[in-house]
Amino acid sequence: MKQIFYHGTILTMKNQQEVDAICVENGVIVKVGKEKDVFTLQDEKTELIDLKGKCMMPSFLDAHSHITSYAQALGIVNLSGAKNFSDIVSLLTTYYQENPNEEVVVGYAYDHNFLEEKKHPTKELLDQIATDIPVMISHASGHMGVVNSKALSLLNITDEVENPEGGLIGKENGKVTGYLEEQCFMQSQRLIKEKTIDQKLMLLQKAIERYLQYGITTIQEGIVKEPEWKLLKEAAERNLLPIDIVGYVDIKQAPDLFLQHSAYRTYQNRFRLGGYKLFLDGSPQGKTAWLTEPYLNSGTYCGYPIYQNEEVYHFVKKAYEEQCQLLTHCNGDAAADQLLATYERLERETKAKEFYRPVMIHAQTVRMDQLERMKKIGMIPSFFVAHTYYWGDVHLHNLGSERARKISPSQSAIQCGLPFTFHQDTPVIEPNMLETVWCAVNRMTKNGIDLKEEKISVYQALEAVTKHVAYQYFEEDQKGTIELGKIADLVVLSANPLEVAKEKIKDIVVERTYKEGRLVYQR
């Protein structure tokens, strides 16, 4: 099958080159250039696709998200629009009344920073929904949440229980409040009733459709344990994946999964395992990220680590010895220091020259000196740059102006000559790449404060969601740019991001998405 795309602006994302037309044959790009040259490949079976003046570019690549969690979220209560505690109760109650046979009521994406009460809900609030079944809600960051009294009982959390390592049980005057952080909250997920495999696959397909609407053709599952593995493997075996999914195995909870399924180090029906995932701290907006300097107006509190140094060394060395990539969640600069020092120690002890492109996920508060150390190691920062808009005002409050203005320091990375990627950590926010580009270019908070110090150009931002992500995945020979021999993963946009006003970039919409030349989404 041969296709010619023409009559539009085509951004190749290779050396800022723009062309008039491209020819695709059997899903691979075979010619790039001017219309008159590309049309020399036309034959009687060629499909001619008129772009009608629209902008085509390589499809977007997801540098970090959680596709299975997003799929699961499509089947529970979205609290992102809640403005106060009353809204939370109303949304959860309505859901429970409409689904009276539910054995657990689950909500997600509330954010105490934006609630009128400016604090987390309590178990007493969630007890208003139900007292005979668990009710649990997760914070927008995914690193904390609140459960009702029934859930606390099932989790064996009482007033006497101490905080475990890497977690926190919220208490007031010695009494549990229902608020849980990090490892404590992660344990509550076991209360959620298991859906059937067919139900899970249906939700997964809905989630994939959402990614396609945003022009994304390579998606990440950022934390694979046994349930995620079974679901994605089943989807692959049933040939249900119209796009590529790359999963990263939880190096703490499922350390043997990667080795047991070594065949999946390459794509099997569009699913592969890319390596391991490790968490070292929490979130800055939730004040659980581990910092070197205290949070503003918080005494000496700097957040906290999840692991001690020797444990981190064990995990990093394991990934290195197995010659696979390691993605590590580090929001705070103290967590970044811990990770960088671990790699530097491993380099000294093993004389290693290659660490298989390790990635620091989020890297929100990394300093210039840390970026320079990352470059020496060959580490890639993947910034959650939309924090500038969604939580920029919160960071100003929690971190102070100097640190908050350097959140997701993309311009500093450019000054270091360090390639970086952007992500949305979906389901934390929608996988909207054009909104992310808008955030990186404008760096404006919800309250209109300009975090201008780390602004970058539109083209640089587009690189961070295309070619640099392909490099992060070791797929730069196949994806990320429009050039000869690469697969035709393409997106058609309503306008050219390089030509519209920077403030209007987020208003651009995806008209069509192609995976290997096949139309997989049309607006």
C-alpha cells in the first residue's frame, strides 16, 4: 500500500526542515520533499491524501504515564472538578446511588490545594457516603489519599500504628484522620475489587482512544506489576493494541518479572518491556518530595526518602547488570542527589561507560549542578512541565519564588546541552501534548504569574514530545522525525504550532492520527 500526503505544511522535526509532501509505503516513509518530486512515485494504486493546508508532523510520543491506571480511572469517580468538601460528597454519593452493588467506592484527582477548605478531607467526610464498605479517594498527584473508617479497619490501621518507612499515616491529636501518604496509601489499593479481564480490556481500549485523540502513538505504562503485566500481555495476545505500549517493571514489587519474560524486551504485538521503574520520593505539591532545603513555612521539614542509600544502590546495580534501562521517580533535589550519587558510585566501582540511558522522571527541582552531573552519566530528565500551570502557584507557596521559578528547568537543561523529554504522568492530568508544549513555552501559572526564567522555544518544546522521546526509548531509528526509512507515525494538526501565537498553542487540535500509515483517529 502506497500513500502520498501533500498540500500542507509538514514539520519533519529534523533540523527544523519543512517539506511539501511525503510518500509512505507499507507503513514506512520512502520519500520526503517537494510535491513534484514525491509524486514521481505515484502509481494507479497510490492513495492521495490532501492535507488541505493543515500541519503534519511526527506523532507525539508519551515519555511517561500510566495507561492502565488511566483506564481504571475511566471506571471510577473523577473529582478533579470538586471545589470543596461538599462537592466531593455529592459526586461520590451520586455514583454510589447509581451503582448500589459496588463493594468499594473510589474517587480520584481531588486536590486539596484547590479546595475551598485548603486541606485534605477526612475519614468522617467519607463516612457520609458509606460506613459498611470502603470509600477511598486519591489525590491528583497519585501519592496520597484519604479512606473512610471501614477501609482503615480493613487495612488494620489504628491510632496505635506507627508510620512505616516511606509512608505516613495522618493523625490529629493521636487519632487517625483517614489521610495516607506514599506507601501507606499504595497499600489501600488492594481493597479495590478486581474487574474481569474483559472489563479491563474494554477500559484499556477506551483509554487508548483518548491517547489517540491527543495524537500519541507510543504510550507508556510507568509501573508494571503482575496485574498490569497480565492485562497488557492479554491485550497484545488478542491483537487489541493499535499503538505501541512500553512498560517498566516495578523493581521493588516485581523484580523477577522482567527476567521471566525476556522475549518482551522487543515488541510482541505492539507491547514490550522497556526496563525497570523505581520511586525515590513523592510530590512537591503534596509536600512529600524530598528536598535539600525545607519547604517554606514548614520549620525544618524537607519531605522524606523512600529508601536508604544502600537499597537504592542495589536497585540501580540490578538494572545495570541486566543491561536494561531504569526510570526513577525523583521530584525533590535531595532525591536527585541520592540517585546521581548512586550512579557515580557505580561508575567508580565498575568503570561503567554505559548505563543504558537512565531517566529521571519529573526532575522538578533539579539544580544546574545536578543537570551537569546527569549529562556526564548519560541520564535523561523527563520533566512534568505542565506543573508550571497546574501547580505553579502552589509551588510558589510551598517552595518560595526562587525554587518555584526553576520548576522543570528546561532552559537550564538546554544550556547544559542535555536532551530532555516532557510528559503528563497521566492520569494525573490528561495526555494533552499540545497543552504541555503551551506550558513549556509560556510558563504561566493559573493565577497569571509568569515563571519566565525557564521558558523555551516552541520548536524545542516539540522536540521534547517527539524526537527526544524516541531517543529515550532507544527508538530514534524508527520514530520521532519524518525521514526516509522511519515508520509513518504521523499527526495532522488544525494549525502549525510554529506559526500561531504562543498563547494559542493549547487551542490547536489533533485532526488525524496515523500509526504506520494507518488512520487510527479522525476528529
